[in-house]
Amino acid sequence: MQDYPAMSTAVDRVEPVPRRVRAMVGDEVVIDTTRALYVWEWPNYPQFYIPVEDVKPGVLVDEDHVQKLKRGTARRQALRVGDIHRPEAARLYGDDAVTGLSGTVRFEWSALDAWYEEDEEVFVHPRDPYTRVDALRSTRHVRVELDGLPLADSSSTVMVFETGLPTRYYFNRTEVDFSHLEWSDTVTACPYKGQTTGYWSVRSGDVLHKDLAWAYDFTTAALEPIAGLIAFYNEKVDITIDGKALTRPVTHFSK
């Protein structure tokens, strides 16, 4: 049994989005709506379905490709904005779509250059309204090792509790042993925390364990307590808390 709460939203659930949603291609706003829908295509997070009336006229280009999908019949659409052309960017649902989805467009997230909920940019996918992400300061003693090498040791971490993921432990940089770490230019993004500044790999003898630690120097407002701190993948290192060894969790980050 895992020691953190799992995602619990049912697949195919549809809910209204109470936030204004906008998206851009280049310098142009091509989506602007207060009528978006959340659709859970799988349990972990929803996607936005956008009323076609709230998509800028002329930017959708029908690709004359009809798809019979789980939620109804859809016509595949390209995006064209000035000289920018992005094929297979979206699906426009027809009259036989499940309740509420007729006349909506489901965009591929990466087909747009930037998405916003109200005036805050959102990365990777929409934020799940049923997910909590809390950053709490803690004086519990946390130690991180790999192959017997000490990587971090602290009694002043910030613990991040995120629905569906194991607890992450963020260390002050003065409490991290950088002698075994090598800088990586890898950058990732999270809808709840923002975009990472970069990663560190761990050198253990002749083996380089790629991208085991990361930092967010500039976070979303809610996660400001972790700004500049460093965390490690629980799935790939050995962590003890108050002297008790944790079992490495198995998640999609374990690979």
C-alpha cells in the first residue's frame, strides 16, 4: 500500500471550468473563454474542451479527416496563425458527442505556445481542481543517499505533499553535498509548481545517474516556499526520515 493519496477522479467526468482560459500561438490569442470544460480522459488530470465559438475565427483548418472516438465523432483540425501552420492540432466534436461536448474543440496542449488560467501561465496540462499541492516546513530529520554516497542531510526541509505523488523533500542548497552532483541543462515544467531551473545528475563511481535532483528558482505563488531549494526523486535514491528508511515508491518517474 502506498503512503500517499491516489488520484480519485473518475474517467470521463465532465465539469465546468470556473476560470478564464486563454491560449496563444506566437503573439496572438487564439482561445479566450470562460466556458471551458474539464474532461478527465484518464484519472490523473483533466483536459480542456473549448467551445468552438470561443476560438478565434479562421485559425482552425479542417483536415477532412473524420474520427469515430469514445466521446463522439470529431473532425481533425489544423491551426493556422499567419505563417504558422500546425497540423493535427485539435479535434472538433459534432452533434453526436456525449452530453455537453457537442461543438467543443479538444486541442493538443503542445500545439499552443502558451496557456493561461486567468492571468497565470500554466504548463504541461490544466490544473486538476481535485489535486492539492501543499508546501510545509518541517524539522524532521531527512537524509538522502545513493550507493552509500551522502547527497543531502537536513532538519529544515520543505515537504511538498501533492495528490497522486510521494512526498518530495526540498533541501537548502547548503545542506546538499554537491561533490557527487553534476549540473544538467534538463528543464521540465509542472502545472502546480512552475518551470524548473535545471537538474543535477549523480556520479557514483563510473556510473552517472541522470537527472536525479532539480530546483525551481521561480515558482508559482502557492509554491514559493520551495524557490531555490533542491529535491531528489524518491523513486531513485535512498531516503531516511528520523532514522527510518523509506521504501522507494514506484511511479511513472521510476523509469
